[in-house]
Amino acid sequence: MDPNEEQEAPLPRTAAEGECGHDASPWAGLEEGGASLAIDDFLTTMMSHASNALRRAITVPYAEQAGLTVSEWRMLSVLAEARQLPFMELVTRAAADKAQVSRTLRLLESRGLLSLHAEQLGARKWQTCRISPLGQALYEQIIPLARQRQAAVIRQLSADDRVVLYRALKTLRRIGEAAADAREPK
């Protein structure tokens, strides 16, 4: 790291958080059945709380500054990167449910930020989403701030913690997707 480079100050810790070593982690000696695992220590609960807190601290301010909700920003940013996507691909990339994506796309279309095009392919109807020049301009205006705010929080972790967390999140995503795929009827 460049010694002249400014580093974000670490977040303050509460006494209860402390340093999370093996003694402080309820996951360290976790038995197979998970009988000692409290609801607040469930992986999904902790990820949800962390995600919600980070969304409020990082994403909400720049989305609101652009006059968007977090869902609208998510759709717009995914679409801006691809320029055009089939509806179901947008649902997958945005990690949202179809109904939420559909409602959000209609709102963005009404504001002229994207266009929706229905196509009939055989018996199936497909919808393609395209970002508009106005939507692309709004994205280009907001993305530098979004990147800056994301980086400011990520940089509060040590370089080693960043690597470990990134790998862990990628692994958890693969585990979750594999488990979901296994549950889907063939």
C-alpha cells in the first residue's frame, strides 16, 4: 500500500464484538447438528443483517441522490453494464424475484430510463430490456460515487480479511446455488 494513500479509519467495535477469534465465534466448534447455534448466529441471519446495514449505509444514499430506490438502482446498473438483457437474465443477474423486477422495470420505463420490448418466439413470449440514453447517462453519473462508497467500506478491512471474505462469499454463493439447483425439479 502506498504510504501517502489515505486509508479509511476502521469502524469502531462494541465490547460484545471484540476480536472474533475461535473463543468468540460460536461457529468455531460447531457440531454437525448445530444444536448450540442461536438464531442470531445463523449464517443467513448474520448475512441478512450485514447486507441490510451495508445497503442502508452505502447504497441508499447514492440511490436516493439519483432519485432511485435501491431496487431501481440495481436494475439500472445491471442493465447499464449489459446494455440489453432478456427479462429472465436480468432477474438472475439482479438476484431478485420476477415480480419485483417486473414492477421495478415498469417504473424505470415510465421515467424513460429503459425500454421493454416484447418478442414472440414460437409459443413463448420474451421480453427484452434495453437501457435508454437517459438511463445510461444517469448510471454514468452515479457509478463513480457508488464505486467510491463501496471501496470506502471494503478498505476498512485488512487486505488479508478482504481476500478471505471475498473467497468465503464466492464459496457460499456456489454452495447456495448448488443446493438450490439440487432442490429444483428436473
